[in-house]
Amino acid sequence: MQKLVPNQYYHMLNRANGNDELFREDENYYFFLEKYKKFIHPVVHTLAYALMGNHFHLVVRVRKAEDLQQTLTGFFIK
């Protein structure tokens, strides 16, 4: 797996195994977005996303190195 590079753009995706669903109920979408907001949003700027029943797509830009250093320092000190 490659490391993400600050200030670079990425298309990220993930899908369920076989015919499984990632998002079986509406609450699953909300749960995903809340966790995304807490853990991913501090590290990337989200340009677009699509959440579908069995997979998702994200188009993001990793934040600048200096912003990441501040964010991650604050994240681990709490």
C-alpha cells in the first residue's frame, strides 16, 4: 500500500465482498458519514463522494503537510 502524499488528489473506493451490502439500512450511511467526519475529514479535503449499497467512492485531496502536522498533533494530544 502506498503512503498518501500531502496536497495530492486521490480517488478512493471500497466494495463489499461478493453480493454483500455495506449499507443495509439508512442508519448505516449516517454511521459511515459520522465516522468519516471524525477520522478522515481532518486529514483530507473531500471533493466528492458516492455511497452505494455495496461500495463507495471518495475523491479527496490530502491536506497540506503543515495542516496535517497541526491536526494530527491535536488529535493525539486529546
